[in-house]
Amino acid sequence: MEENAVQTTEKKDVLGIPDGLTPAQIVEKLDNYIIGQNRAKRFVAVALRNRQRRIKLPEDIREEVAPKNILMIGPTGVGKTEIARRLAKLCGAPFLKVEATKYTEVGYVGRDVESMVRDLMAVGYTMVKSETQEKLKEKAVPQVEEQLLDLLLPGSTSKKEVKPLKPNVHILGNIFGSDSPVQGGVIQIDIPKNKPVDSEKTEEDSLPPQEEKAESENPTNDASMSETREKFRKLLREGALEDRMVELDVHQQPRFSGVEMFSSGNPADIEESLNSLQEMLSGGRNRRKNVTVREARIILMAENLDRMTDSDKVAEEAKKLVEQSGIIFIDEIDKIATKGGEGGRQDVSREGVQRDILPIVEGSDVNTKWGVVNTTHILFIGAGAFSVSAPSDLIPELQGRFPLRVELDALSKEDFKKILTEPKNALVKQYKALLGTEGVTLEFTDEAIERMSVIAEDVNSRSENIGARRLHTIMETVLEDLSFSADTHSGETITIDRSYIDDKLKGIVQSQDLQRYIL
């Protein structure tokens, strides 16, 4: 909350990064969530600062300055992903984490590497759309209020809703198969001849004479309905009608882009696009739902904001944001290394994935449903344990695209103690808050924190080193019984000391084979 407050008060540059935020200040903000790993923090802080510097360069030089991608080396659980994620959150940049192992060489079954850019663009579009709609909310509130009154008082509106004439859509040809409702490349729209289109003529103009007469002869009825509507408006604003049930038509309008449909070789993407095309030609899907006024307000607000949002402008701004400040975190990059060039089909496939990733990291144009995205200035952060392979096992071209390399340290007992207590999202704070919802007050002594830190370090050294994630297992084991019966301890203060820790973990502490119990 405090971090967001800082961002809203500070002056920002065109990328949304707080202007004048020095590398030292960036590291200081990262320290609020991540313990240790100062060298890695310095690397990402400089990378972020260089983006600010690049924007201030003359245009002819600016395009030549590419980001220096970073390769993080270290065991799992030491903070690699968290550093990148917090950095992106700090500057409001679109961020995407992917695993290199889920991609396969082009020509094989699996996701193509370009999908990471399409996914990042989707993240950027969602971010910009949310920011845009947040600004439009105040303008949409009166419209939503009127629509809610229409639902609560059917027929009370001064003007009847004009329903557009729905054309008949005929599809000619046979592209997608005879069983599909989408069967052609030419769309012919026919307007019924017995209903001529008049843009200035409304449904009210076509009322039968008797209805017009009835309306003109009942002015008192209109006044009464208007008075009732105002009474309901007051009750609505006071929140007295939030639980009243109303019947609402929910319209789901699909979004379709032919660019995305034919730019991706993934069969799943093509199938999804075809389904969206079918729904678009049929006018989307309508569902009638019985909901409370509270739920209806949320639905109507979303629909109104969607209508008010200029999707083309949002896509343009999102594209700029992604191209200039996007961050892609490629995890498990060591898993696609060729392990010293031993050879074999598996190594050939891994090398193929590396060669497919290479042009994306170097800078290329990728087709997305929101337009073509250039990846030249996207920051790529690779990460891996490299316990079996080494960075030198990557193909030379890919190594060259990650010029900055930083090795993260394994966590020590002192690091575990700080992780448990110091960060804003520290585990001890989380569990205190969770059990506090049940009326239970937790108190951890210094000896208890020390004991859990020693056990975490010991288990990591004896078994697979999973870093700070080991603390989650220990905390859950220690508090398992208390979490289960917390409702029976409401109003109590429970102190967790060293004896409590030893009692809950006595079988584990006495065992020489600790990894058998804490996985």
C-alpha cells in the first residue's frame, strides 16, 4: 500500500517509472521484500535506470541503445523470480514469467516461442485497459444508476429502448466444413424488405395510434412513475436495495482478430479464433440471469466501461508500453542447455529451442491480435540453477544476448531469520494475520525464530536446496494443529517458543534423515 502511494505522488516519466529514482533507491525498495542478493538487485536497478536514461537520448541514438539482458544463476528459492517481479511492479511494467522447458522446436507439438510475446502483449493490454477504465468509472456511474432503475422499475423510463434491427447473415462458400456455422469467405447481409431502415425514425414513431393516445391522455401516470423513480433512486444511493433481485441480460461479445488467427501456428489458438469468429457472426452470446442489485451494478459497470473504452487507443498505448518497458523472465533456461554437447536427439531438440528463442531476444517483429510488437527493447531476464549444465553450454549466440551474469548466493541461517521477520510480506506477519481473523493472537519468541532458521538451513544442506520455500513447509508443520483448531482458541494469546518448535518437530529434529520428513 505504501509502495503504491509513493508511485502516485512521484512524478513519472513516459514509461511510468518514478522520475529520478536512482539505482540506490530502487535497491532500497527491493529490500522491503527480498533479503540479501545485493549484487542481483544492483544489476536490475541499473537496467531499470538505463531505461530512464535511454528515453532522454536524442531519437537517432535512442533506437540504437538496446537493453542489456541479465542471466541469474542460483538454486531455486533464493529470490530470482521475486527480484524480477518486484522490479516490474515497482515501475508498472508489463511482466511475464515463462518456463523455457514448455517450448518446443518449431515443427514439433507444443507452444512456439513467439507466444511469450503475445502473452506479454495481453498483459500490457489488460494493464492499460484497467487504467483507462478506472478513469472512466466516474462518468459511467450515472449510466449504471439509470440502468439499475430500469431493472427495478420496468416501464418507468421516459423513452423506450430502441432495439437495432438485426440483419440476416448469410455465409457463402464452404471453407470450414459443412457442419460448422462458419462456412464461407463472403458475408452477405440482407435487410428485410418489409422493414425499411430510417436512421432518424425510432420505435416510438411506429407506436400504434391507440398507444400514442393512451400516453397523451395519462400525464398524471408519467408524473407518478417519475416520482416513484426518484424515490427508488434515493433508496439506491443509500444502499437500501442492494439485496433486491433483478433479471438481467448479460451479453458476451467475443473479440476476434484475423491477424492472431493466422499468425500463430498453435492449433489451440486457431481453434479459439474460429470459435470467436462463429460467436461474432452470430452476434455474441446472451444469458438471462437473476442477480442482486449489488451484482447487477458490477456487471453493468463492466459492460458500460467496455462500450466507453476505445480499444484501438488502448492497444496502441499497450503496444508502446510493452515495447519500451516490458520484462520477460525466462526461468529454467538451464534445462534447455546441451550439457557440454553430449549429443543425441534430446540435445538437438534443446538446441532447437535455443535457436528459436534467439531471434526473439535479439529483436524481431511478432504478430499479435493487437498488432505487430517489436521485441528489440524488451528486457529479458534468464534464470536457472545450472547445477548440471553451465551457462557455457548454451549456444554462443544466446550467451551473447545475456551479457550481464550474476550468481545468487544460497541462503544462510541469518538470511532465514530476516526472511521470517523483516520483509513487508514476512511469513511470521502472514501467519499472525491469518490466525488473527479467528481471534487468535500469535507471538513468536526470538528463540523460536532462531530454531526454525537453523532447521531450515540444516534441511537444505542435507537434501535438495529449495531456498526460502523450506520455511513454508516448516511453518505449516509447526502451526498445523493450531490452524486446524483455531476456532476453539478464539480470544487466546498463544506464544510460540523454542520448546513449542521442538515439540512439533521432535521426530524430525531427532532423525538423521531429515529430508524424509520435510520435503
